[in-house]
Amino acid sequence: MKNTMKIAILAVIALSFTAFTPPVLKKMTVKESTITWVGRKVTGKHSGTVQLKEGYLEMDGDRIAGGEFVIDMTSLQVTDLQAGKGKEKLEGHLSSDDFFGVSDHPTATLVIAGSSKTGNSYKVEGSITIKGVTQPISFTLNKNGNTVSTKVSIDRTKFGIKYGSGSFFDNLGDKAIKDKFDIDATFKF
């Protein structure tokens, strides 16, 4: 009986140590990335690219446990216009305080707090900081081997970017700019 009691006590002690052992996270650093954007207005749309400054995912087995992606807002490019035909003017306007205020906010950041997995897709929860304002975000991230991709719509007005928004200004007519812009991102690890 005494031996059984000792074994039981040792088992409880051993289990209590493993219950408090932190998970071993595997950090996967981004090696290649492609980030494109599309902004819409009443009379059409514009598209472009922005570059990743740095990024990583933390994996707990096959679950995304965390991560952080820093976007270099100074790399913002318009790809649907040619030089001398409005490209520079639009890039300058998007970089100005009317939009992303790049001189004061040279980066935007996505922080992943956790996820739930279904097949090769993850429902990701986290926060995104644009122009110094942080908002919660959730989106679907698809994983294929060492590549992840997502498409997400972001409401710019939640980050204080109200220029040309029909939600805040009347009588804009065909000058109104949609509140949401779309991001299509692919990251290879």
C-alpha cells in the first residue's frame, strides 16, 4: 500500500511539472513575400504593392500560436498608373497625412495572438496597427507547405483615414473613395 501511495504521489508530481511546461514554439521567419493592395472609388480603382520589412510565425506543432509582420509603408507603390501619368501624384497623396502619414508612421504592424485550424486554413485573431492606431483583426490564413496566403479587407476609417470617405463627408459625388481597401498577401518561410 505504501509503495502504491508513493507511486501515485510521484505520478501527481510528474504530471504537475508537465502541466506547467511552456510549449516549445517553432519560429518561422519570412524569406519571400508578395503584398498587393486595391483601393476603390466610385469611378474605378487603383492597385499597387507594399513591401514586408520583417515577419515571422510561431508554430506550436501545426497550430499558429503567434507571429508578427511589419510592413514598410515607405515602399508603397501604385502599379496601375505609369510614371508621368499620375503615378507619382497618387503615391505622394497616399503617403501624406490624408492617408497613411508615412513620414510619421513608416511601418504598419500585424500581431497574431492565436488561431484555430480547420484543414489547411486557420482562423487568425490578432491586432493591426496603421497610422499609430491599433484595431483587432480576424481573417483566414491558408497554409500550403511553407507558404501562407490571405486576402483581407481593411476599413481605413477605423484608423483615422477619412479622406474622401462618403461615410464622413457629403456631396463627394464621383470623388468618393470606398472605406475598405483589400490586401492580398503571400509569405514563404
